[in-house]
Amino acid sequence: MAPGVFCVSLLTVIIAQSECCVPHSIQAQVPVEVRPGYVISQVPVTGCHIQGQWLTSSDPHFAMRSDGTIVTVDVTTVTAEGRSFWVRGRDGGGRRWRMEVHLSPDLEQEHIQVPMRVPFNVPAHKGVQRGPSEVLRRSKRRWSPLPFTIIEQDIPPFPKDVELVGSDSSVNFTVYYIISGSGVTMPPEKLFSVDRDTGMVRVHYPVDREQYPKFVFTAQVFDRRSGKETDRPLDITVLVEDINDNAPTFSGPLTFSVLEQCKPGTEVGEVKSTDKDEADTPHTKIRYTLLTGGQFFTIGSHSGLITAKTSTLDRETQVVNAVTVEIRDMDGANNGLFNTATATITLLDINDNPPTFRETTYKATVKENQADMLVLRIPVDDKDEEKTPNWNARFVITQGNENGNFRIDTDPETNEGLLYVIKPLDYEKGKTVKLMISAQNEAPLVGMAGTWLSIPVDVSVGDEDEGPEFTPPNMVIRVKENTPNGTLLSTYTALDPETKSSKGIKYYTKFDPGSWIAVGETTGELRVANTIDLESPLVTNGAYTITIKAVDESKKSGNGNITLLIEDVNDNVPMIVPGTYLTLCEGEDGQMGSVTIEAEDADLSPYARPFNFMLPEGHDGKWRLRDIQSLLFVFYCTTKGEKIYMEDCSGGMLLKSNTEAPGDEVKSAALLNVPSTGVAVDTVDGSVKGAGLVGLLDQNGVGCPAPGPPLIGQKTINLNRESSRRDFLTAQGQSSFYSTGQYGGGNFYTDTTFLKQSQASSTLSALHTWKTNGLYLGKKLVYFADESEERYADDVARAYGYEGEGSPAGSVGCCSDFGDQENLDFLDSLGSKFKTLANICMDKEEEI
């Protein structure tokens, strides 16, 4: 061997007994492509207890025979870098060993691949003897040594030989060896040493693999004479072989929770663990086992996942379940190291228990006429978790509370039902009230629970001596004003609720601001005591209210109310307003003017307007009265804005329309009063306008009426927008009314053929005067004459809204305007008087 070459020789180390010879590593040259069945080498197991021996390979491409032969399993390629794997074994006595196999390709010669016994090879070195069966095969020179191996926590005696290092320079020089680095001159110091003469590396004390898994130190060789290095320094790697000296430990929480009555297989939680020994070895292959609690739970043997085993987990039986978990390495083998711990599994509550009553029925007593008081406490029991929606009770009255006399709440502290009476009970109407009360929870029932439970509650009503009661409690009496004193109007009596008798009850007037009615003390007769006046300020909307008090023999009392609906009589004379004297002015041309005489009456229709004005006897004949209520009334309709000029105030006439049906856009009517003097009036598309005239008291008898209240005509024309212009009619009439439209527009009822007069003429005095109305009409005429077409959108149709008071027929407003002109179903709901009219008309038609 040439000088300067530094190599390593392998020395077999006895690891168990002196007769069991297994080296730490072997080397073999093989073809680049190794076929199945090719024998790589044989592990010398001579002297080891072969029976019961266990052999395995870390590389699945190679298999171990029981005699130690290493055989190729499938086609395998060995590259120029070589290939290495481990062979592990354990003899029958339980002693374990590990050997590393290094394969290198034979690039210089071709091998015949036949099964053969290839012994392990080691580099030649002085003092190393080979057995008779060993065959020396020279391999290529290795500049990097194989890793050395020591066993962690090895047992004494120490020091122990590890491996032999040697340099080819020892052929030409007398050399010595030194080492330095980790485990030698660096912590842990003095773990390794080397024999200066032979190069044998020794270990001096046990080492923990979990702390120092490997060591790398440097070997150097020197000439003893010159002290110079004879070869390059060489790094030596020492691996610490793991032993199973660490039991697995729990690394995660052991507190879990799951809903009660969950389905089998429901995940509860995962137990986690760790092992400090070498990973991916049996030393760290952990198996999980439940030592207790297996009747309810299971655990994954390698995952550690705890799952429910049954669906019968009941929190009300046991809230917390403690299970013992064992973790054991070596995949659970008996010789594996283990630890145990207790996992706590808490069952979470579900609402699987409805509230239960402690009694089968409850009874309570309450006096009549009492309210807002606690009647009964109803306790319940619930097995679910307290102070949760599954436990909190909610009570419901399911029967017997149709009149709303009771309310039931829940006491938040005791969970009891609190039954209250909130509306007074009447003993005379019922001596016992039977309730049905259901106890529920805030949360719905789930799981195997049934339904909510109910219980009957009988409430007895206690009798009390009550005051008299009037029947009816409110009486309505119609009476005409000025009814003579002493007239018997009615009898108003009260009964004792207990005896149903009016015996011994006396009656008194409690409220009668005008002292109009006297009540009989023992009979309850109601007689007129003073003049009943409809126009009195004590009357509101034609009604006068009286309160009567009834007192029984025990001084208990009760009240009843009487409403007098007062009918009007003609007991007020008309009065000229504003005073007795009027002023008449003479014009510059000597022509006398005129004045308007107005009057008012406090009575209602028909005892008020219209008035009949007369001059007193003995006047000089120079004066004339003209009734202003014979007024002109005008209707007209056009389809576009144009001027209508009215110059004449002729007498009543009727100009018929040339159409017979309303136009598509004619919805309802409006009225326009036309003044006596000619004015220009702007017309509006599809609208109807009318103007009224007011009469004057004049001296010369000249003629045209002045603006005044409108007059309703007895006939009307049909309007249709299809015609560019419509004729108009004028009609004479005697009755008048006041309108409250946008510009004094009419309040009246229309259909396709008639314009009906409102009966509410009495409202005239309550609203504006004729003069004020004249001003409004004047403004409207100016508005029509001056405004442009933009005003058309504002001048909309106005349906009537008021008919006055006191009409015996009531309102006919339902007939004012209909979208469907041909639907006559409304006639069936117009009342008895309309039906009578309809029958009369039908009889006349049949006669015709």
C-alpha cells in the first residue's frame, strides 16, 4: 500500500456473549444490477442461539434467511455511490444486535450471479485473524470510513473497544494516533479515547442517545521520529444506537366533553402522546388502550381518538365519566414501556327531561272582583342542568282562560309557576274556573323525551256582597225638547247581583248639570223636571248625559248612565242680522241701490231655513222684496280652453244635451255660480262648473240677481268629453245649500241622470255668509278668466263630503260615485226606506 493512504479496519465486537460473533458491519461487492435470488452475504451467527432467533432487513429489496443469509428479493440496482442498509437480530435469549451492510458495484469484473456464500470482508490489519472459511476480496480504497456505532446506556465494565482506525502510512513510518473533537476534547469530554500505538477507539462511560445521538471527532496520524503528520486528518462519526429506555408520555389535554345520548361513533376527543426514543422504530410505535370505561367508549389503537360506543349515555345518571388510558410502545408488546392516565369525559346536557309536577291536581281560591294578585304557586322538577334553557320552566294556560282572567309567570329562582288573576271574576257568572296548565321549557324537547306535561287547576271564586247593577249599564232615551215637566220618560232600575232582585234599592241623581230629570227614589222612574232645550250649551251633538246612583240596604252602590237624544222643535223665531237698521245708498245718477236682508234661526232643519221675508203693513209702496233663493244655476262642459261669455240672466230654461252617456274621463261634477254681469270664463277639460246668483232688496225693481248661495237644479244633463262643446241648462228652484268645495264647489249627489239636492240646508248659518261666498266666487271667476292651461291639473273633480244633520233617511253618500256604473248591487244595502221606494217604483212600472 502506498504511503500516505489512511484507511480504517473493521473489528468484530462481541455484544452479548463471547460465543455469539456478529460484526457491526460487513461489505460486499455485487453486480450493478442484482437479480432476485442473488446471495449477497451471510451474517455469521455461529455460537448464537439460533433457535428462536429473529432476523430482519431494513431494506425491503433484501430478505433474511434463518441461517443469516442475505438474499435479493427483486431486481435491484447498485449505483457507483454504493448502497447501505441495516440488518437487525435478536437471539433466543432476548439479546439484540444490529449490523450494517454496505454494497458497492463491481466495476472491474463481471460476476456470475449464482447463489453462493459470500463472507463479510474487512480491511487487512495487523493482529486481525480471519477464519478458515473467510474469503478475502479486495475492495476499492475508501477515503471515508463507515460510521462507528455504540449502544446507548451500555452497561459496565468500561472502557470498551469500539473500532480500529489505521493509516497506510504505518507501512513506511512508525506512527501514533490521536483524536480530538466532540466526546474527546469537547463535551461530553473524555467519552472516547484512542490507543496511540494500535489506533483502537474506546468508549469510557454510558451515553444517552436522546441527549447525544451521534459524535463526530477527528483522527490524526504522526511519525514518531519527526512528529509530523504522515496522512491527512480523517473525520470519524460515531452513532449512538437507541435502546428502548424511554416510556411514552401524554402530551395533550385529557379533558373532553360530548352530548348525552349521542350516536355511536361520535368523536369525543383525541389522546396525544410522545416518545423520546428513536422515531420510526418499535421503540416509538405506541398503542392506545382503555383500561376502564370500555362499556361506554372506545379508543383508536394507534390514533388515540376516543369515540362513543353507545347511544345510552345519560347525563342525569352520571355527569362525569373517568376512563383510564394506557399508552405502550413496542406496538403494545408485553416488553414495551408504558404509562397510564385518567381522561375525564363530561356529558353535556340536552333537553331530554320535561318538567314534572309534584301533584296530580291543584286547587286555589280567589274572591270575585279582585285583580292583580297571586293565586297559586305551582312547583315543578326537572332533571336537566339547572339555570339553563333545558331547565328553565315556561308555563302555559292551555284551557279555561278564554276570557283572559289569568296570567302565569315563572319564578326565576325557584322555577315555580306563579298563577295570577289579572281580570276580576264574577261569582254570579261562575263559581269555579277550571284551568289546564302545561309546564314546558325554554328549549324544545329532544332525544327520547316524550311530550310536555299538563295538570288541572280548579280555581274557586268567592262570593262578595256587591252593589246593585243597572241593566243596561247605559240607557238611551229619545225625547223632544220642551217636553212638559212631569212627563214620564222611562224607568231605570238596578238588581242585586246575589239575589237578582231590586227590592230595597233606592235611586238618586248623581250627575244632572241642568236638573232636567227627576228619578223616583224607590221606583226608578225618570220624569221631566225642567225644560229640555236642544240649544242649551249643556247639550253636545244633540245628546245630554245623566248619571243615576242605586244604593241597596247594605249601602252598596252602583251607577248607571242615561243619554238623552233630544229632538228639535220649532221653538226659536228667525232673527234679522246683524241688526235692525240697514243703509241704502243713492248713486250719482240718482238711481237707488239695494241692500241684502239676512236672517238666522237657532233651530235645526226643517224649523230654520228657508225664510219668508215680508214688508210690514203700512209701508209707502216704494220698496220691494225679492226672494234671492230663486237663483240661476248653470252647468257646462268643454274639451279645450275657450271663453264663455254670459250677458243675459234670462229665466229658467232647459237645453238638452246631444249625448246620452258620460265620457271616459268624466268622473264627478263640480259647480260654478255665474254672476249677473257678464264675465269671461275659462273652461276646463272634462269638468262641470256652475255659478249661483244672489237676490237684492232694491227700490227701482231692476233686475239681475247678485252673487249668492248656489241652487241645486232638479234636472241635469249628461256630459261627454267627446263633444267639443256642450249645451248648458238653467233651472229655477226654491231650496238652497252651502257648499264647501275648493272654490265653493257643490256638495251634492249625482248619477247618470239625476242631481239630488242635499237636505242639509240648516248648515248655512254655521258656515260662511252669502257675502263671503260671493267673494270666493268672484275670485274663482277671475281665476278661470286669467289663468293659463297649467291650472287644469289643479281644478280636479270634488265629490261631496257633507249632507247636514237631522236627515231621517241617513246618509246616501254610498251612491255618490261608482267606478262600475252598471253594477247595481249597492241597491241591496241602502236601507229599508230605499227598498220601500224601489217597491213603489216597481209597482208603478207593472201598472204601466
